[in-house]
Amino acid sequence: FTLVVHKSIAQQSAELPAVVNGKSPFTSLPFNDDTSKVQFAIISDLWWGNRPGIFEDAVSKLGLLQPQFVMSVGDLTDGETYDTIAIDKQWKEFNEEIKPLSMPFFYVPGNHDIGNPLMEKKWKEKFGRAYYYFVYKNILFLIVNTQDGGYSAINNDQINYFKKAI
């Protein structure tokens, strides 16, 4: 278990979650710090299936809007599987779709992303943490895992983690 500060963006006006064993729940692109305002985008869940071209168009429009960062509300994959090949394929497809972004993307798990122990294990392999916080321009963002400890639950470790952050 190794904690390392993500150096490529930690030097900017942000406090980011520690990288765990080389994994982080955000992409390593720099923030768009060309404004004194805080402007970020939130993408909704995609679990009903990504209709061809719709999400790709949204990502393209995010490139035009140039928010400082992008985050999700979870359910980025269809999930609901115990098939490791299907899980890896879904994440590969999603990560390819957000590749055009020129700003950081913060992953937030939903029940379709970590709805069973295997999917949660794969999440941790890919992103390290399933809950975390970050500070950007003196604003605290809490990324909560509502599947921690059972369906629609938050365990005590997570509660204590956020109490310390606050």
C-alpha cells in the first residue's frame, strides 16, 4: 500500500487524493486554470446504454466549453456482470470515449460500476479509491461511494474519512 501525490497536477491550485499503488480515480490532465471562476461539468449516468454518437458528441461539446474539470455521477458502465472480460471491455470503451477531454476527469462509482465484489475489485485495480475528496480553488469536493457496505450504504471508514476531510 503506497501513497504518492500525483505530481503532474498537484502543483497547481488543487489538493488531490493520494494515488494508491500507482492508481488514481482521476485522469492526469492539467486543470483549465485560465479563469478566476470555477467552472466544471458533470456527466450523468450512462447505464441504460450509450446510444452511438450521443456521448461522443457530449464529450466534443465539453471540449468547446472548456470547463476546468469534468466529473461524473456514477454508472459509467452497464456493469451488472461477473465476467471480467466484459468489465474490462466496458471500462476500455468508456476511457476511450473520454480520451478527447483536455482537462481532468474525476471518476465516481455507481452501483453499475461496482455493484458486486468483482466489479468493486476491478474498480480498485483501475482507479485505486472508490471514495475520495479533492480541493480545487479552496472548494472541497467529496466523492462518495454509496455502495460501500451494501446496497445504498456508506460504511464507517468512509464516514470517518470524510469527517477528517471536512
